[in-house]
Amino acid sequence: MKLHAECIPCILTVRYREVAKFKGDSPEAVKLMAEMARMLADSVNKGELATVAATRLFRFLKRQLGVEDLYAEEKKVADEKALKVV
């Protein structure tokens, strides 16, 4: 999917939620967001697809946070709820 103008705030908003989950509103969070904004601008300039840009930022964030699965807790809760239904 081509990277549209509306993709830019969407990608950054999703990444912000992940940063905030692990770093809150710390100086490190600000630094991570600034770096990802630069990376996304670079993706726009290169003409990357939205999915490529979003994946690149996601992988960068996982490395920087040192967390393999940013959604492990959410998955655990979802699994527990699903098992109650079964």
C-alpha cells in the first residue's frame, strides 16, 4: 500500500502507544519518538510502502526497548478470556 499523508500520523500514533506502554512520558520516550519521526520522514522521501515503513519502525522500537513481543501481555489476557469461553 502506498504511503499516504494519513498514514504518517497513524504510524506514529501506534508507535507512540507502544513507547508509552514501556517508557511513559520519559526523556527516553521523547528521544525514541523523535528518532522514529526522522525514520518515517526518510521512508517518505524514499517512497517506501506504508507497510515497509511501519515494519521498519516497529522492528527499530523492539530493538531499542529490548522487548521481543511488545504485545505479550495483551495476548496473554486475550488467551485467558478465550479459554473461559471454551
